[in-house]
Amino acid sequence: MPKNAVITGWGFYAPTRVMTNFDFEKIVDTSDEWITSRTGIKERRFAADGESTSTMAVRAARLALERAKLRPQDVQLVIVGTCSPDYLFPATACIVQSELGATRAGAFDVEAACTSFVTALGIARGMISSGTVENALVVGAETLSRLLNFKDRGTCVLFGDGAGAVVVEASNASVGVESVVLHSDGSKGELLMVEAGASRLPASKETVELGKHLITMQGGEVFKLAVKSMADAAEEALREAGLGLEDIDLMIPHQANIRIIEGVAKRLRFPMERVFVNIQRYGNTSAASIPIAMAEAEATGRLARGDKVLLVAFGGGFTWGAAVLEWFGAHDGVRAQSALDRARDALEDVVDRVRPL
Ligand SMILES: CC(C)(COP(=O)(O)OP(=O)(O)OC[C@H]1O[C@@H](n2cnc3c(N)ncnc32)[C@H](O)[C@@H]1OP(=O)(O)O)[C@@H](O)C(=O)NCCC(=O)NCCS
């Protein structure tokens, strides 16, 4: 019988180095007023020397595992959503798997830019409900500061670093991740990209001199498509879950720009009071933004057991998607009994029975 996929653990890590809009006034021709009014961003975090996507992912993942009371050696799958991996290969997920000691887990990265976390959640849900795995660690992690062109004021002020993680587990409970919808339009890929450094345009002295190994974006075009696509995906995910917007307690959108978020809410006629926003403190952390927001929403009392949550994302590719889930909270009583669990319980029973003898 297909199992439901339930989030049983969550955690995030934001690097300690804060870059305010005033710091950017010293780097490019910009102002706190321009950045705040056009994007809603006041500050973002940048990774320290020695930190990278995998190190931040590991910190977020440890918190999520602790919350789920799941031992690293019991994790069956590690998926890292990222467009700023440690290396082209090996996958960042393999580095995370090794650092955690998740010795029995398969591991791979998912690259769908800012939609990577929703995409990875959809894969985890599919593999859990088909019975392929009993649990998955799903991480969104980015070190976009290393891909920013600090001579391009139109992009460098927008992005930040960080990581968020969730544990997803098979459950016989009737709730969980209720729908995931994904879409793409590869014909728009050039509007938001890192052009050089891979097989089509390998890194060279020239590509580096021209800054082609860094993010380029036509922001206006991205903006226009993001609002409509996110709103459409949200409605589709709700239809698939058999719910309406009135059922949703909290929308957690990808944090790209407060005007995009407000545009989506307006188009859906969804009240901003029920939209979680933390872009002012982190900027756009791409794949990490939704799991960071989810963990912060929980920590600040915006998420309670039974709440219906709508996730919605848009990013380079172009890619976009949405998910509907019911927040379960702590793992107790959720975990479906695996063969291993059953064996462990049976052994404990035997030990209990022979102990008094
Ligand atoms: C990038 C973005 C904030 C720009 O806002 P905008 O209102 O569209 O601004 P424009 O691009 O039209 O630029 C207007 C002017 O501001 C200038 N400008 C751009 N960045 C600036 C900055 N950091 N500081 C000051 N001025 C800036 C531009 O050079 C332009 O000047 P010009 O008219 O003299 O040429 C906006 O397009 C956006 O958020 N797009 C979506 C980006 C995004 O979220 N991408 C990720 C998706 S996952």
C-alpha cells in the first residue's frame, strides 16, 4: 500500500557573517533605500572562508536528524538541492552523506535552481510512497556569494548563503506531503544563468576575465514570469491535494523578492498575514530559502500540528513548482515500522523477558 511521506525533522543553518545593504553601498553604486524598496532585502548572510555548500548542509541536516530522532546510519537517501555545489562532481550530497556517517544512504544532487528544494521533496515523496525508501534527508543549500559578480549591482545585492534540511519519512498517518507539482521552460534558460565553467563553455582565462563563471540575470523578465508561474503552480498543487486557498494556514514562498511574493499573494487573493517572509534577513538563498523559512516558521510559532502549508517556488531554468503538505511536527507515532525496527523491537522484547531470569 502506498505510504504517506511526512516531514518529521527540520533545521537550518545561516552563516554568521552579515552583509547589510550599507556594506553594499561601499562595493557598488547602490543604496539601502533602492535595495529595500525594490527587493525587501535589508541584509543577507555570506559563508566564511572554509565554509561551503556541504558544510552548511551538514549543519542543517544534523539539526533535522536530531529533531526526527533518526540516526545517520538509518538514513536511506540524501538529496541535496543546490545550484552552487561544492564541485561539479562528486555530488554535494555524497559529501554530506559521508560527513554525517549516513553509511547506508544513496545520495545525489538535484539542480533546479531556486525550485530545487520543492523538486527534491517531490522525488523523496515519490520514492517513499512507492516503497523504494522509508526515509530521506532533503536539503536545500547554497553558497551563492561565490558566484556573484560584485561589479553587477543588479544581481550582487540579491543573493545570500545558507542551508535548510528536512527529514521525510514513510508513515501510515493519513497526512503528509499531499501534492507536488513541477514545471519548466528551458527556452528561457539564458535569462538567469552561470554560463561558463562546465562542458559547453569550459573555464578559461577569457571566461574568468569576462565574469562568465558568475551569475547573470535579466531581472525584469524573471520578475514578470515568476509571479504568474508561482500563482498557477500554487493553484494546481491545491487542486491536486483537493484543497482550496481558504484551507491553507501558511504559505511559504521562495524568498526572491518581496514584490514577487506580494504579487503572488495578490494574484491568488491570499492574505499576506498568512504568508511567511524572512527575505529581509537572508536575501535570496535559492534552494535553501524554503527549508530555512519552514524551520524559522516553526521556531517562531507560525506552524503548528495540523496546519496546511503551501510551498511555492520559481527559479532559473526556468523551473517552478508548488507543494501542499500538512504539518505533523514531532516524529512520535509517525514512523512506519521498518523490518529493522521490528527486528529491534523483537530483540528488545526477548531481552526484557530473559532479564529477570
Ligand atoms: C532585479 C530587480 C530587483 C530589479 O528591479 P527593477 O525594478 O526591475 O529594476 P530595473 O532592472 O528595471 O532597473 C531599474 C534601474 O535600477 C538600476 N539598478 C539595478 N540594480 C540596482 C542597485 N542594486 N542599486 C541601484 N540601482 C540599481 C538599473 O541599473 C536601472 O537603471 P537605469 O534605469 O539607469 O538603467 C527585479 O527585476 C527583480 O527582483 N527581478 C527578479 C529577480 C529575482 O528574484 N531573481 C531570482 C528569481 S528566483
